[in-house]
Amino acid sequence: MFKRMLVGLALAVVVVWGATGLSDAVFTVDQNFTGYLSGVLASLKADSPWGKIDTEDLADLIELQLPFFLMDVRTPEEYAQGFIPGAVNIPLDTLPENLDRLPVDRNTLVVVYCKTGWRANLGMYTMRLLGYTNTKGYEGSFQAWQGAGLPVQMP
């Protein structure tokens, strides 16, 4: 229950932070938590190199069968129209109810994608707030994958 509330809080912070462009947020909670959260938010700026993966690199990961977790945060209806092979569908708004589907090892490479990139960024930030240290958002997301003519899997 506490983890779900924390994920909900994390999603709310990410949405507000992303929508307003705030780099620092003021919270009325414990100073240690505020410092931690501010540090995480500062490390999540869009221009941070740790947070991006392109089509060629993602295709290589899949082709070489390297160990990673591919998370599709689109709706079930979007997922049903096709997805990147090997992706696990965890819609962004259901992430708090699906924590048990995430990798146990928080150092696992997690690649997050959606249709165009907005929800993928929110998902990537949320994963980072949950303690996942190797999270990347797929630039261009599903549209870029399809545009490159790469294989799409059907459910």
C-alpha cells in the first residue's frame, strides 16, 4: 500500500514538474526526503544523457538478446494494435498496481516507450524515483520503431 502511494506521489511530482518546467520544487515534508527528491529531479532533466536510447541501439539490444526489461506504457488498446517484440505492457496509469511486474533487480536496464515519447518520459522518471538506476526512454517511441520498418509483434 505504501509503495503504491509513493508511486502515485512520484507520478504527481513528475507530471507537475514536467508541466511547469520547475527544476526545484518546494515540499513540506521531511528535509532529508526533500533533499533526496530534489536531487533525483535535478538528475532527470531531459538533456541528461543517461535517459535516452535510439532506435538502432534498441534494435541491437533485441537482436543480440541482451538482458533488459522493455516496458510499453501505452494503453491496452494501443498495445493490442502492435508492440515492439518482447515488450511488457504496463500502462502508465496502472504502474502503482503493477509493481510486482517490474524487475526485482533495480540495476536492470529498463527501456520505456509509448506512442510518441511523452508518457515514456513520465514512466522513465517514475522508474528512477522508484530506485531503478539504469532506465532509458526510447526516443521517438513506437512511431520511430514503425517508421524504421522494424518488426511489430501482435498479442
